[in-house]
Amino acid sequence: MPTVYVAGLEPFNLALLEAVPQADEMHFRELLNPHESVEVEPGFSFNETLELAERRLRDGERADAILNYWDFPGACLAPVLCQRQGLPAPRLETVAMLEHKYWARREMNACVPDVTPNVCAVDPFAENPSESIDLDFPFWLKPVVSHSSYLGFRIDDADELQTAIAAMRQHIGTFGNPFDEFLDIVGRPAAVAEVGGCFCIAEEIISADAQVTLEGYVFNGDVTVYGHVDSLREGQSRSSFSRYEYPSRLPRQVLERMENVIARVLNHVGYDNAPFNAEFFWDEPSDRISLLEVNTRISKSHCPLFQDVDGASHQKVILDLALGREPVFPQRKGRWPKAAKFMVRLFQDGEIIRIPSAPEIHHMQSRYPEALIQILVKEGQRLSHLAFQDSYSFEIADIFVGGRSDKELMAKHADIMELLPFEIGLTAPQSDEVR
């Protein structure tokens, strides 16, 4: 029975993983818990976590595969561990190239310039960071490495830039310093040698009404896209995700153009034998597509959606790849023709007074057995103390549900929210002010 180690293993995703076809033939083991590799704190060390994982691999059963479905640091830890264990993995340089937002944009611009946003590298610790920005307002300011839109700011004027730079100086090292440790393992070409983990990018705004994520993999040089997931946004800056819907409603010919673009990018950088997801925008009036970024992992948020529609979580894809096998993924074999993830958000600070009780959750699931819920907060918790939120909202729960139509999904969501009462003591509205 193959032994499969999983970075950041926790009950919600373990249940999905264990439901994958042939999972009963696998032995899943925790390599790193979420606190060690996901819910990291300032002072987190990539090298120390790498050493911890290697020690557990030495002391445990022989690893037949190592899985990761999290963003940084897991997205970089897993391929290093696989390489050192002699397990299938992409070249580390290609992982670094795609995870480093500035390096990735340079490579994208070299092969698909028509769909790549304009960017500038910005050192937030420079005496005058604005001198390196040659974009007009508005633009986005983002760390070169992050996740969940953490420390991503829309900049409309010089005052907002100053405020955002102050936040970067205070918090960017949480991910930036350990990412530098990873880059030291990989090595950097001269073109990005001075742009370290504690740099930002200023990026042209390319957002449009339609945003879609392509989920796929590369196996022996062949790029395969097996799913397209729509991302819908809310908030004054429309920067916070409200829900994901699968399958996408975009025209097939638009999705095919996106597939062609991502194949060119991945072949250009030499990324192989690994999963990816790529985020695109489509502006319908102009028919313009824009490539936002490429992630070197599956999206765990999409796992229940694929299970509902296709009959298996796409963790099956990463499991096959980790075992050195070409993925075989079902299509439209699930119970529902549509599925969605709803992100329950607040746009102002407050304190969690009450969350849904276990009997209330049980009652909801007896009415909607197809629904899954993750409650992301605890009673007594202040929203502004939540880790790694985007700059304009607080995510308190996630609801996954399948349905026969978009209308049915929305109706189920509304009813589920009625069945799951939250009580929150809100402070003054925060709107889109920078935190």
C-alpha cells in the first residue's frame, strides 16, 4: 500500500482526499500540520520547516508520494522534498519562476506579451519607492509572494501608496524572508537577482467583469486543462471573491484561447509533471483576455466543486502526478451539473459573538446533504485579528453546494445562510480602507 505524505493535512481536505477513486489503496500520513506549513507567523523559517519535514520522512515509512494543495510555503516545500526524495516533481527553477510574481510576469511577457499586464518591481524599503513606478494611477501593489490576496492593495493616489508601503514594510517579511530562503536553494538569474522576497510589484489593472481559473496539469510535456471555474467578486474595489462557480459560463472559444495561452507559457518556462491553475480575465466588449497569474498547485477551494460535478475531487490529479502516473480524471460523472463555493464575508471589523452550533449545522446538512461548510472563525475572535485576509474584507465561512442551475445554487445559499446564524458585534464600517 503506497504511503502518501501530505503537507498541511487537515480533516476537511482529508475527507475529500479519502473519497478519491482508489484512495482506499493509499495510506495518507500528515507530513506537516497546518500550523507548521499554512498558518505561519512572523519569524517562520523555510529552511527549518524543510528540515522538520525531512526528519519526519527519515523517521517514518518510506514516502511513495508527497502531496500539497496549499499556496506558499507548501507550494515550494513539496517540490524541494520530492526532489530530495527522488520522487516526481517539476524543476525547482520553474516553480520559483511562477511563484515569484515579478519573475513570472517577465517570462509571460517574453512569450505572451499581448495578454500580460505591465508591472514594475518595487522595493518598499527604498527611500522613495514611488520612483520605481512608471504606471499611472490606479494600479495594484502586491508582494512578489503571498496568498489569499494578503497585502494586495489597489492604489488610487499618492496617499494610498504611502499607506500601503507602510503596511508592506511592517508585514511583507512574513512570507518574503522564507521565500528568500527558497530562492537561495534554487538560485536566481541575473535578471531578477536583486528582486527578493521582500519586494513588491506595481501592476496595471486588468480586471474585467469575467474572471476564470483554468485547472490543469503538465505530464511529460503535454499540457491538459480539465476544468474552468468562474470567480465572482464583490466590494467597492471588486477585489474580494464572493463565490466560485463550476463549470464556467464563458464561451467555449474564449476558454480555448486561454488554454492556448497557458500552454505557451508553461512550455516556455519548462514546467512539467505537476499541476497548475491559471487565472484569466475576459473583457467581453473588447474580447480581450488577460493572464493574471499561474499557481503551481491545484486550488483546494475547487475540490468540492469537482467532486459535485465530475464525481471526484481533483486531488486525484495531484495524487496521480505524485505517483508518476498520467492523471485520468472523470468528466461530468457527479451528482450535480453545477456547483459553487460561497465565501461569507464582512467588510467591516467586529467581534464574533456567536457561530452556528453543531445541532444547527446538523439540521442544515440533513436538509441539504450535498452542502459542506467550513466555519473559519471562533466565538470571541476579532475580525481584524484574522490571519492572511485580503486588504478589504474578512472571510468568516465557506459554503460548498451543488445544484441543477445557477438559480438553484443561489436559492440554496440563501436558505443555508438562514439556517446558520452568526452573531457579530460590528464596529464602524470599514469600506475599502486599507488595513
